[in-house]
Amino acid sequence: MTDKRTTEADVVAELRDGMTIGIGGWGSRRKPMTIIREILKSPVRDLTVVSYGGPDVGMLCAAGKVKKVVYGFVSLDSIPLEPHFRAARQNGSIEAMEVDEGMLQWGLRAAAMRVSFLPCRAGLGSAVMEVNPGLKTVRSPYDESEELVAMPALRLDVAIIHANRADVRGNGQYLGPDWFFDDLFCMAAKRRFMSCERIVDTADLLKEGSEQTLKISRMMTDGVIEAPGGARFTSCAPDYARDEELQREYATTPWEEFGPEWLEMS
Amino acid sequence: MTAVASRAEVCAIACAEAWRGDGEIVASPIGTVPTVGARLAALTFSPDLVLTDGDALVVANPLPVGAGPEFSKVVEGWLPFGKMFDLLWWGRRHVMMGATQVDRFGNQNIACIGPWEKPKAMLLGVRGAPGNTVNHTTSYWIPNHSPRAFVEKVDFVSGVGYDRVPPSAAVHEIRVVVSNLGVFDFDTPDHSMRVRSVHPGVTVHEVQAATGFELHADGDVPETRAPTDEELRLIREVIDPQSLRDSEVKA
């Protein structure tokens, strides 16, 4: 049996400048923040970040780690606009691929299925097609009149996610209402790392949730980190709610002040 | 005696009316007043609507807006984001989104102000607007009607309007735009925006002055209907007892 326990530092040691990393969670919900913190402390840069974005994207932008963001939105949920992502977009310091949130899912699914694209309707008619000149359309071989977006595969070098529970073998469990697209992020990536609130015995996984909560199979992960509170200040239902006070401080304090403080928190 | 409805309550009725006749589909309201409207519609004239708690649970009992975790939900289903995407591609949904900008033909912008390459103001990003508008019915809610929101041309097309409908859209319907001043639709020969009704106390002139393009108006524009006594009771006592609607629409 492989014991996949590892540390944030060992995960980040695998990152190289220019890599494409996918980050699980959604907005300001269940983000692998202790791994993000370790990336911020590292020298790695020029990352392409694929995310249903929240403070993960904002912090990486603020710390100058980002070359490009692939997103449908970046939001702190209770605070709709992400201040550091906005600043990076507005001062032109990052590249962007902005697509419909369903297109993002389709891109991850294409990578997971090992096809170069998947057809979808989302995007047609919108300015998404104008600002992503690389986006092409495809005509149905079954119906000449049907022209769809060929959403390209979003292939990831590394995926990082945060789960409620996991075992040392890398099985992951979601106890909240939504596991978002964490499984697809893992299946789209070459290397996959999962932090979790608590590592439990495999035999105990069904003590807190049904078999339907076992969304991440050990085939989808290369490393597991036990990180209690590892999603803070984002939410991690049902273990804890978003720390709205800390999030507000993050959103209203210049990064030069907040960043060093946050890096020291654990 | 009929109680007098506030502007927020009239807006809630106007939002509720957007879902009239929709049958058994998911109503996805974004924002407080649309949420009050959708829940009111489900409690009255559109009883088959499927409503979520704003998160992943489909809830069968009337959930007050802003209800805390102590409020007991009757859960009848589960719609995490992945399932919601499946469902919207299936078409059984009518969303009412916000819009930082909307134009004459119902194009909507929530992405950015100024050029996309280097925006003057980065907003949310397109979110699900491109997919929503080519897959199922979409409406918009704009609580601050002004020439900055109702513009001749949006800076970035997030939600697709009537002048850009792609041939492969499954359906395309921008049913209504509800603002704090009135209700607007695209029921004109060229699908340009029309004033369907003005809220009580608002004139067509005021609405036109607050709009950055010429609105279509057919003869005497009617008033948005007032809530019935029972609807007012439901809004005030059941759906929004904390009056959260008033923080979105000033009295």
C-alpha cells in the first residue's frame, strides 16, 4: 500500500516556472490555501492558473506569481469583486483567457478524456469568441447547420485541491453540498495533490458520509496533506464557514501589509 | 383596504411575473429582489417552479431570504454546480442575472468596463452568461436604472442579445429586464428594447431620461401591476421578513 502523505513544501518543490496549475474549489469556497501560501513563499513564477477563481487567484496575482489566468469569473462570493485580480487585469500585468464557466468545465473534461477539444454551445455570439482568437468553432458532421465552439482541452501540469477527509492512500471525501470540479481538475493534470481537513483510516471514511461523498479516488491523487483549517479563510462546509472578517481584511488591506501577515498564519 | 406597496415590493412582483407560465423548470434568481420574486411566483401562480437555497440544495418549502442555518429546509433535490451545468444545457432553466450594462438589443455585460485587454474596471468575468443566453430563457435585474447601466452598446458582450443570436443557439429569449423604474422587453419588430410598464409613480419621460438610448414605447405605457394583499403578506411575513429587499431598492 502506498502512503501518499506529503507536505506543502514538497508539493511546491515540484513546481517549475511557467507551469500550468489548476486549483479546485469555487470562488471563496474550499480552496487549498495552505498550498497557495507555500507557493507564495517560493521563488516559482510565470504560472498559468486555471480556476473557478477566488482569493487563490487574487493572492497569486498580488504576489507576482502569475503569467496568465484562465477563468470564467474571479470572486470572493460575499465580496463580489476580487481586488488583486482586478488590479492585475487593470494594470495589464497578466494575460487572460476569459470563458464561460461551463466552457471551463468542458476544457477540463476534454483534458480528462484525453481529447483535444469538446464541442459546446456556450460562447457562441458572445465577445468570448472575439477576445480569445485561438478559440475555434466546429461544424457537426451529422448536421451541417450546427456550428459549435470547439473548447480546447485545458491540460494541467499540476492540480491542487482541498477535501474534507482523506486517507493516506489518497482517497478524498467531500462532506459539503458540492464537490465543485475537483475530480476533473485532478483528471486533467499530470501531478495531483490534495490537502484535507483530516486524514482518517480508510475503514472510517464512511463514518461521516455515504459512499457518494467519495468523489476523489486514489487513482486521481499523487500526494495527500493533512491540513486542518487548510481552506481558511475560504469556507469548508460543513467543517467551517468562511472567515468573513479575515476575508474583509484581505480585501481592504494593501497586499504589502496583508501578505507578510498572512504568510505567517498557519 | 389595500396596503401600499413599496418600490422594492413592486420590483419583486415584476420579477415574479418573469417566471409566470414557466412550469416545471429551475428558476435561478441572482440578487435579493429576484429571489423574493421567484419564491413569490412559486408560492402563488407558478407552483411547479424548482427553487434552490442559493447553494446546491433544491428546497420545497418557502425559504425566507437571508434565512440562517436554523431554518429547517425541506430538501427535494440536489443541484451542485456540475448538475446545474447539465441542467442548463438541457434547457430547463430561466435565470435572472444582474447586468452592469445592458443595451438596446439585450446584450449584457458583467465582465469589464473599457477595453477587455486592459479594462478601466475589471468586473466579475462573463460567468455563465454566454452559455445561459444560448441555452435557455434569461432575464435581467438592474436595481439602479441609469444611462451608465442602460447603454447604447455594452463594452463587452457577456450575455448574448437579439442582434447577435448565433444560428446554433438552442433557444434565445431575453424575456424581461426589470429595473427600479420599470419593466422592459424586446417585443418589437427589430427586437429593440421596449418599455412594457413603468412602476407606480414613475413616468415614461423619467425612464427615457435615465436610459442611454431611445426606448420603444407603444402608446400609453401601463403601470407595473401592484401586489395583491396576499402577495404583500407573503413578501413581508414569509419570504422577506427581514426586509432585505429594501437594501437593494431604496424606498
